[in-house]
Amino acid sequence: MQTAVPTLQDHLAGPIAAGAPAVHGALAVFPLFGPPPLLEYTSFAAGRERGVAIKELADGASVNHLLVFNGGAAPVLLHEGEAVLGAQQNRIFDCSVLVAAGATVRIPVSCVEHGRWDGSRHREAFAPAPQAAYPALRRIKARAAAAGLEAHAAQGAVWREVAEKAERMSAHAPTGAMADIYAGRQDRLGALVPPLQPGQTGALVAIGGAPAILDHVSRADVFADLYEPLVHGYALDALEAADAEPPTLEDAQAFLGRVLTSRLAHHDGIGLGRDVRLAEPGLTGAGLVAGEELVQLTVFGPGR
């Protein structure tokens, strides 16, 4: 039954629970387990084999927009922070979008490759990247949305964050590509990825001892496709953090409880469903509700 003040719990058929964390240095990953899903949909990585394509705009490329063609039989979820490679320059999705089967949707993106704009590759389809954007970059975009701005952050702020990250990590990135920051650290990052748990639908991540980000989707099979790219992003931020005592499982459950009971603001979505944003001091987050199901959720803790 809908409460007087809408919360995320209104869109869940059952509780979301946290499991014991996997801890590696500054990184602690608590697996999340949600109720059985209601909606059938797939990830972009799986959808590419079923007729899903992402390309530049047909009538002239735009740094901050792409076109998604879903030729498959099921909706496809594009997860906030996912990165795609190729075409005129690499991009990341600025918000989560659920694209209906048979639909073509224009989506907001940010460029994460400042030094390349290759018109000769205009017709090329994008490929999913092996890493998602790291939480510090994703937070910049989330704060812009929370301030009532467009779904995408100011492009200059994104380029500046990627450049500063590359400089701090001494990454060789001749085109300013976020992907190059990850390239020389695959062994270190891979060692920080804990095994995916059966039925896992999300992760609550602490970096340097404090809750940093929560990611959740309603389907365990879709989260499985997103898992390694997302965790590589978490791990990249953790490489810059000092080791610290992780939160307890009780702390994680308390944080999760606060998230799920936070007040919500509803907005029109870009594809299927509605965009929901948390309206709670100290938390920044947004999700996607389709029908009455919480399909996707990303929440940032009160960190920097």
C-alpha cells in the first residue's frame, strides 16, 4: 500500500538484504540480495547479441547524446555509469534508461575521451567497455541531477575529473580516455574483485571505511553482466584511499535501511518507467521504477 510519503520500499516486493563483505585493503564490498524480479529485461552486454545497437546521432554526432536501437524481443537496461567504446569518442551513460523492445531512444551521455573526435567512425556501433565509470566521476553527474540540472553533468567537469584522475595515477592517456586509466592496472584491479554471489542483485561499497556507493538492479542475471565493470570502478577509487576498518554488517544494514526509507521525488523517465530521486540530507541517489518495480538504483554516501 502506498504510504503518505513515497519511499523506495513502496516499489519493492520484499526486502533488500546485505551479506558479509569481501574486504581488500581500502575496499569493502557487501553483496545485496533483493526480491524476485517482476519485469523481463536484459543488459546492454547481452542485448548486443539480440539486436541492440548504440550509435552516434544519424543527423550529426553530439558529444552528449547517442541513439539506442533495441531490435531485440525484451527491454534493455542501460545502467548509469556504464561506459561504451568506439565510434567518434568513448562515452558513459548519464542516467539509467530502460529501452522498450523495438524502440529507438535518444539518451544523455558524457564524453570520457577528451582528445578524440573521429568523424570517419561515425557509423560505427559502440561496444560495452570492460570497466564502468568510477564512483567519484559518477558522483559528479549525480549531484548535477540532484541540483535540478539536465541528466548529464557539465561536460567540462567530467573532462576535468578524468584528466585529474589520470594525472594522479600517472596514466598514459594520449586522447584523455578514461579507459587508459584502467589499462595499466588490470592485474591490481582484478585482484580486488570478489566472487559474485548466487542471486546477488547489487553491492553496497565502502571505500576507506565509509559507505561510498550502492548499486542495485532487480534482476540477478543483469547484475551479473554489470558486476565486473562496476567493481573495477569501485576498485580504481579504492587504490587512492587509505586502508581503514570497514563498516560492520550492522552498519551496512542501517545504511541500507536509511536509503530504502528515504523520501522520493518522481520525474518522467526517458524510456520505459519513471525516474526517482532521493530527497534526503547526506544522500544523493536516483533510480528507475517501471510499473511498481524498482528496476535500478544508485545511491552515494555523504563522502566528497
